[in-house]
Amino acid sequence: MTTPQFHSPKDAQFHILKAERSEGFYAKHNMASLDSATFNEWAVVVLFYISMHYIDAVLSQDTSLPEDLRDPTDHPTRNRAVSQCSSLTSVGSMYLNLYQRSRDARYNRICFPNDFVYKLEKISFKPVREYTRKQLGLS
Amino acid sequence: MPEKLSKKGPSIWDEIDKILEKEQFPKARFPKSRLTYHWILHEPMPTRHAYPTRMLLQNWLELLNRAREFPRTEFYDDITELRGEIDSLRAAVNSLTQELASSRKRIDELSKKVDVVCSRTKTNTVAKLCEAYLKIVSSIDMAKKVLVAETMDVATIWTIIDAPPFEDSLRTPICDAQLRILSMLKEQISLDFNVLNVSELSENQQPDDIIPVNAKLIWER
């Protein structure tokens, strides 16, 4: 296994590599099939994390945004950036839902039902992933 | 060396008497050697009548005293000058320390005033954003309560909804409302949102178990 070479400073390529690496983790551990008995909350967290890096990649290329929004360092700033990035308007609410669900998974002691990961993938994750990858010129 | 001499100064007469009596003039009480005498006193050998009296030894003592005072007189100006410089530097340091303390006090006072103004501005901004958010969510049936929890770093708006559990597509209007509010935010204020669906809680859980204790209710259906 080769060690990925991440870019510095963090640019679109850095975030794309992080997102794709996390997707590899998600697929390798077959996380879509996790249920509540096998800790499916972590699948929710990984889905959010992948989305976050695709979102960051798009934000980093939006020169109309102020510097702090192009390279957000916390979630509230990133959410604000999403709301003000014209190229993310169509997936903003889906991303916010993934953000909310990752918080439920980590902090709010919400127990997700068995089919939840599949539903979240379909309703929020896939639209964000496909849209942002298209924006980034990826297949 | 001068200090040593100074300490032993009071007993020097005894020492001189002892040396002269026992070693130089043990018997005749006259110096046996002119050279020895000369070596001690740096003076020509006195005549018999001038045998070492206290007066002659007084000369020797004066010589010793001069030797003892030698370093002090030789370096007096330098030491005085250095001491003067040290004193003036010390005074300058004291003055600067006082100025620094005064400035620090002033900075603290101004900082408190700035904090108060920022806090007021932040509170006003958050209040306006909450008002705008309430206008939107109050028209969404599933929204039941809105609370605000503020910390030094972030203000979090909690929206309590009652909707079919884990049907996330139903939450879209709430997320859209949040995006709308975030897009209005121009200041460097950290605003966060949290949504809690009461129908997703387990039987033994209450919303109060999850919502921060400092959250204030700002709207209820």
C-alpha cells in the first residue's frame, strides 16, 4: 500500500484525495450494510466526512468567497460558506442534513434504525457527492 | 587583601611588636641587620636613638594603610560612575514598570469596554437572526420549539421538531431555513444549528437530556 501524497497548503486536490480515501475506507468495511447492532452511527460519520471534503474542495475554488470561507476551519464557518457559495445552492440543505446527522451520531445519542445508512446515502450523500464531483470535473 | 588587612588592623601593633621582638631583635632589641630593617620599613637604618619606636612603626602602619586604600582610590571614579549608571538604569526600569502597569490597567479597562460592545453587538445580531429564523420555521408544521444556547464562542439555535422518525427528506424546509439565515450572516459571528426530532428519542429519553441546560426558549407553538 502506497502512502498518499497530500498537498500543502490545503487545496482542492488535498480535499479530493481525503474524500476518496475515506470513500475507500467506507467501501472496504462495507459500511453501507452496518445496522444498529454493528454501530451504524460510524457509517453516518464517514458519509458526512466524505461530503465535507468534497464541499471543502468546491469552496477552495470559489474565488468570490472571502478567504476565511474558502478555507473554513470549523463547522459553523463551513456551513456559512455553503450558504454563500452560489455553486453549492442546490445541495446545501442535503449537506446540512449530513452535518446534523453526524452530530446526532456523535453527540445526541440517537440510535439509527437498521436501514438508515442506506436512506441517508440515497437522500443526502449521493446527491452531494455526485454534484460536487461534477463541479470539480471528476467522473 | 585590603579587606583582610582591614579586619586585622586593630591587632597589627601586637603583631609588629611580636615580630620585632622575637625574630628581628630577640636579644638586644636592636635590629641585627640593616638590610632586614630596610626591607621592612623601606627606610634607611635608623640610628640607635631612632630604634623602632611607635612613631616609626606608625610610619609603617601608614604605608600599610595606604596600600589597603590603594584599590579604592585607584578605581574610585570607575566604580562611582558605574554605580551612578546602575542607579539611573534602576530608576528608568522603575519608571517603565510603573508606565507598563498603568498601560496594562488601561488596556484591561478598554478590553472590558470592547467586550461589552462586542457582546451587545453579538447579542443584537443573534436576536435579529433568531427573529428572522422564527418567521420561517413557525410556518413549518413539524417545528414545535426553538431555543438558543449561547457560549463565548458560538450561538446554537435548537429546533425541536415532531415528525416521522428518520425521514430526512421531510427536514429539507428546516435546512433551507437555516441556509437562508446563514446567508444573511456577514459579521464574524459563529452561528450553529441543531435539530432534534422528539419522535427519534428512545422511550427513556427526554429532549432536556440532549439540549444544553443554558438554552433559552424563544418560541413555542
